[in-house]
Amino acid sequence: MRKILFVVVLLAFQIGVSAQGIKWTPDGTGYYRSEAGDIVMYTLPANTKTVLVSKQQLTPAGQTKNLAVRSFSFSADANKVLVYTNSKRVWRMDTRGDYWVFDKVANTLKQVGVGRPVSSLMFAKFSPDATKVAYVSDYNLYVEDLASGTVKQLTTDGNRKMINGTFDWAYEEEFFCRDGFRWSPDSKQIAFWQIDARTTKDYLMINNTDSIYPVAVPVEYPIAGEAPSPFKIGVVDITSASTKWMNIPTDPVLQSYVPRMEWAGNSNELIIQHLNRKQNESELMLCNVATGASKAIYTEKDSAWIDITPLWDNDYIMGGWDWLNGGKEFLWASEKDGWRHLYRVSRDGKKETLITNGNYDVMEISAIDEKGGWLYFHASPDNATQQYLYRTKLDGKGKAERVSPANQNGTHDYDVSPTGKFAQHRFSNYYTPGASEMVSLPDHSPIGDAKVNEAVAKADKSKSNVSFFKVTTSEGVEMDAWKVLPDNFDSTKKYPVLFYVYTEPWGQNVKDLYGVERSAPYQGNLAKDGYIYISIDNRGTPVPKGRAWRKVVYRNIGIINIRDQALAAKEIFKWSYVDTSRIAVWGWSGGGSATLNLMFQYPDLYKTGIAVAAVGNQLTYDNIYQERYMGLPQENRQDFVKGSPITYAKNLRGNLLYIHGTGDDNVHYNNNDMLVNELVKYGKQFQMMSYPNRSHGISEGAGTSAHLAGLFTQYLRTNCPPGARATGASSDAGKKGF
């Protein structure tokens, strides 16, 4: 139930992220990128450009148009380039497409997987010796010899319910697992996941728009309380196509998860992360690929849940492991001392050394400069709405040093080169537009124009109507928030308030970013039209305030997070210029769920709500997400019921607009129907808009986004009218007790 795509794209835009990004050279002295159809290299610090593969060379024989490069990778010897093109969306990301190999030595361009269906190849990658390419197509693994063009099928049982080399919906959505196979270092074997979804029930989405007769679209989707699709980890020999399965213990009834698997620095062992069903026990295990035997080397338990890698090492969504000391140690994160810190752990798990230390969270690993003895990471010890680059000694004996310049307060993002010598630096804050530059490290000297400093110098804080503040509730909980006051604000008058909420463990709204206030699908300008716009990050949101802050919501989503928001709103209602008769709230996905809960649980506070793609019943959502934060329904079903909006639908008193896509594969449309049933049962009037065959982002189809924005705007303006009113014109609804 993660935040919807348009919010992610907006935040990327705010800090100037390139749509395709860069790829660092192995030695970290330059970077590659696709540019105007060419694949080019920039060498630092001079930043000189060299065309490595021209668009003419990327034009297939007999064609006049060059390949549209979606992404690319190099072979280990750098003589071949694998180009990904003609991509198609699979759930959230474009992970199916066509692949071509350009041989720089032979000056040839050849397609991989000829004969396979168009745009059916997934995660193609060179073998380490650069002689072969492996890929997934139609749920099976293939390997292709580049010299002869011979293709060997390595698995034969793949189908929608027996998934080889990639994942089912839940693994992809909640563990970020997409690429499901890894070449061995000696290029002789491939390790891969197999997901057995044969016993996993399907959600049936109905496509009513693409043909006269409706078509059922099945999605293998284990809901909370249902066992996950069982996994296997196999190692297939590419010569014989025989597979050895690893012996990984699992609960035969509850099942378990392996969200991470890599070769353990050699061709004889794998290292995996094994999570129990509740995701509160983690084992790192070494697997012998010859015998299949596995042994636990590092175990951790948490009374709530254990976070997965993308929360602290986003670079490894598509694979990787941080080995140190020639494979004798590795880097790992833990919250066991109350903060997310990094440890170096010996290969046998018997020794660990704390690297980062202090009352702060590591937000993400940026780079490991093992030669220089430094670890670079993102953190923000003093302000949870911001982000900076820090470094500390890899031996754990030094104090963390801030690398980001002292005059640049806000949100920094760094793509650091493998050796820690250079970085692509992106910056913005709420009053400084996003800027991007290359810098050298650790001195943080810009290479070329100092674009970030130029942006900071030009920025005028006084022209921004965004401000950050803290709100402390009657229960003593202090939360970060931002607000946007109306243009020509008059503190002697009263204004309507629109709250933007998410509230769950996958959404931080209050970030010091340029354009952070542009989150609403509103046609026009909220401030210009006379609204106060506010967002608050309650406990349970993934802000860098320590483990206790984030995990206090365990088994209490829909209760603690909602009460925090309501109590914070009540403090805001004490402001003399807030019109408590005109209070609106909106959110999408988890924010839609929060909107419903706020409207139903605190109907005296919130008068108008717009909920999009909301989970109305927690028992309908996928098991990985919901059980991670709520436990197992078999053990504490009442917690799921207590946190679900439909439980309180009978309390609705205000104006509610509910929006959902009928083709939502994430939060399924039955949430809409269950909620409607409850509201109808209790005679509650509301408005609803369903978008036929649209997914969770409700963006497909001509005119969809504009239509949704128009609907949002009209409903808000009608039911929570904008503009200032004279003091005394509003009610005292916000002063009522709970």
C-alpha cells in the first residue's frame, strides 16, 4: 500500500532526478548515460564527453530508426553493451522488453531472444565472462551463447502459477523483488528463485472496457491471513540444465520468505535472508550449492517487524551485497539499539562491529570507500524533514562527519561513485528549486558550475508561503508538519483547512523539498484560492526518529496513527484563523484509508473527505504488507477489524467522495464495494466515482488524470468552500471533546 506513483515522480522532479540517471564506471572516475540516442561516457574531473556507442551503431540492419534506449549495461570486459528497449509495464515498473547486444570489437548489433514473443524478455544480463546472456521469458529461464546464438532453456515448468527467475505480485510490491536470478562468478551456474503460486488464490479484476464481453483478469494475490506462495532457491548448471535445490527450512503451514539472495563472494555458496511469516525474525544463511545444505550465521529478532533492504540500501533493489575485507565480512543494518545503524559482520556471523553510532538513523548507504576506510551514508540527526551526506570510518572508531555543506540546509541526494571520489549531487528545500551538479568528495567541490550554490544564492525564502512547524498533542506527541497559508493571508479572518495524509509505514509527507505542497490533484492553486494546506507526519511514518517512533504502530495501524492525526488537528484548530466548520482531508492508497478512518472515527473534526484507492478492510490487503505491521489475523484478528475504516463507517456525518479504479491490482475494487455496502446499510449519503479498468495510480486512458483532478477540485470547492471569512462566521465544532 505504498504511495502512488505520481507522488514519487513529483518528489523526483523536486530534487532534479534524471529520468534515466547515470551509471558509474567501475573505477569511479567517470559515468555513462544515454544521451540523444547515443551511449556516452563522461570522464571526471574534466567532465569530457566520449561517444561509446552512436545511435547509428544502435540502428538495426534494414531499419532507419535507432533503438530507443530504456537502459543499458556493459559486460565485465567492457567490450559489449546490452541494450534494453521496447519496454512494457509489469505491475509498477517496465520490466519486460527486448534486448540487443552491441559488440564494440566486431561492431555488430544483434537481438537477444529472437523467436521469443515481442517484449517478453526480463532482466537479461551478461555472464561474468561476457560469452552469454541469461534472461527470463514467460516464467522460464534461458541462456543464450553470444558467439553461436544457441539458446538453452534452463527451466521448463514455468507458467503464471509456477514462476521461475522472477516473482509474484506480493513479492514484487512489498519486497521490491523483481529480478529473480543471479549468475555465479565463474559463469557456470545461475541461482534463482522459484515461486509456487498454485495454491495462492486469485483476485479477479473485471475488464469491462476492451471488449463487448467482460474479461476476468486474475492476479495471484495472498491476502492477510493466507499463506504466501512457497519459495524455492535453485542453482541450475547451464551446461546440463540440471537444478540443485537449496534446503531452507520453512514452516509447512505458515510458510516463510526469502526476500534477498546473492552469491556469497564465490561460486560455491549463496547467502540469503530468510524471514519468518511475521517478518520479526531474520536469519542470514549460507547455502552450499553442491549439497544444498544451509546454515544460519546471523539471527535477529524484533518485537514488531524487521525492515527490508530497500529502506536502508536502495541501490540493491535489483541485487547486490556489500562484502568487505575480501569477502570475510559484510555490511548489515539493524535497529537493535533503538536506531538504524550499520554493522560489519564476519562471514560466520560470530563477530560484529558497530560502524555508525549515535542517536540518529542511517537513512541509506551511499558508498563504501574500502581503500580509504570510509563509509558514506545519508542521515539527518537534527531535523527529520531533511537529508544530508555523512561519512564515518569503516572500522567504527570515528565520529560521523557531515559532508554536505553547512550553507545548504534541506534535502540532499547523492549518487556516489564506487570509490567515493565523486558524486552526482541533487538538492532542494521548500524555497529553493531543485539543482543538480557533480562534486568531488570528500571536499564537496563542484565540478564545473556550482549549480547548487547558485540556486541557494538566488532563492528567496520570503517569497515562499510554505513553512514548517511542530505540533505537540495533548498526549505529548510532537510531530513535524508543513503548512501553506493563503495568498494575501489576513490573520484576523478565518480560512478553510485541507489536510493531506498518508500516516502508514511507507509514507513520509513532511520533507523539506521544493514543491512539497504540490501534492493535491487540484486544478488551480490552493493558496491562491484561499485554503490553508497542511500535512503532518504521525508516529509510524518512516521518518528518521528512531525505532520506537516508527514501530509504536505495530498491531495498531488505523488506531494510533489516526489518533495522532486527529489530536494534532485539534491543536491546529486552536489557531484563531482556522475555520473549524470548513475542515477537509484527503489521501491516496494508505492516505485514502487514513482519510476514511479520520472521517469515521472523528466525525466532529473532519467535515469533508476525499479518499482515493483506499483499503477499507485490512483483511483484503496483501499478507506481506499487512501482516508485517499488524501480525497474523489467526492470532489477533480483532486488531485488523479495529483498524479498518468499514468498522466505523456508520459514524459518517460529513461529506465523503470515494474514488477507486476497477482495475486496481494493488488495493482491489472489492474494498470499494464493501465500504459502499456499509454506508448504504447505515443510510449514509456519499458520492463515489469508479474509473473503469484503471490501476492504483488511476492514470491510464485519455483524459483520466484531468478528469480526476476536476472531480477533486469541484467536490472540495463545493463542500469546503475556499476563501476568507470574517471572524465569528464559523462554528465551534473543533473545540468539542472526543
